[in-house]
Amino acid sequence: MDEPQHTVDRTRHSYDAVAEHYARQVGDELAGKPVDRALYALFAELVGTNGTVADVGCGPGHVADHLASLGLTVLGVDASPGMIEVARRRYSRPRFEVGTFAALPAHDGQWAGAVVPYSVIHLARAERQDAAVELARTVRPGGWLLVAFHVADAENAVGSVAHLTRWWDTDVDLDFHFLDPAEVTADLEAAGFVVMSRTDREPWPGVEHPSRRSYLLAVRAGIG
């Protein structure tokens, strides 16, 4: 088994195991994240209503549903069937499908845009580069991409990897990569995106894991 498939399998199994608990703990997080809501509103304004947008790594579906509340047609995609089952049960406005960064469920240029909230953090560098290429394939020229990721926290520097074996009293096998925004920018631009905005922020007190975060807003190069 090659390493990318191994990464997908262990990530899928881990999120299947914690899907219900994750939804209870994280599913309402946007209510306490004003910066995230503002960036999703900006994304919605830029994309408009001409076509489907994807939430890649949608988890229990809360970001996808928030985008739908902003008037967008949304497809949530996740490698974990357990997460997709939870998302379908919780939300009726978006559609949800199982899929991975290696083979996103879309034709070339099918999506008007995509958001990638904290899902590339489970990928090693080569896998992130491949994911950027696959996102460039599925997002139409002139379409928009918003990628969010952890940069560092008190125990993990930029470029480090934290391995988690227990989460909410459940066995998991997950790598969390703390990413350099400049490196992610380079990978997106090599794949065919132009990064138009970078937002870095500190953790919101009492709402989320205490890590510094970065958000890259990019447009797919070319004429739509």
C-alpha cells in the first residue's frame, strides 16, 4: 500500500470513530468565530450563485450548511463515511458525498469555488501538492478557493507534525501538520491558483484549540 492511500485509510477510520462526538463538540463552532464567518461571507460574495461550491473535508457539515445559508449551492465532501452520515442527518440544504483529495467527485472545472477548512492538515507535503492540483482541476478558471490551516501552537512549531492516538477517549491514528503559509501559497500557485489574500489570526479564546491559524483566499488562474 502506498503512503497516500495509507494516510487516507487511517484518517478515514479515525474520523469514522469520532464522528458523533466531533459533531457535538465542533458542529456549532462558527457561532464563536467572527473572522471565519466574515471570510466565508467574502467567499460567498466573490463566488456568487452561478454554480456549485464544494466544502472539501466537510466533517459533520456545519461549514457547508453555513455556506448554504449564504445562498450558495453546496456539496460537502469528506473521506469519512461516518462524517458524511452525520452531516446528512444534521443538514438538509447541502448535498454530501464521500470523496478524497486524490479523486474529488467533480468533472474538470465543475465547481465555482471550494473551501478547504482544516483538512489539508492531515496531508504530507507531496500529498498537499497533489491536492492543490486536484483542486485546480475541479475549480473553474476564475473560481475561488479558501484554505484554512493551523500554523503553530504552544507545543508545535511551524512545520512540525503532531500525532494523535487518542481523541475523546477513542483510539485514532491522525497526523496534524502545522503549516507554513508561504509553503502552502507556493503549492497553490504552482497548481494554478493566484493567492489574493492571506489572513493570519490568533486563537479565539474559549472557542477552539489554541493555535495560530492562516486563511488563504485564492482565485483559479484563467478566464472563466
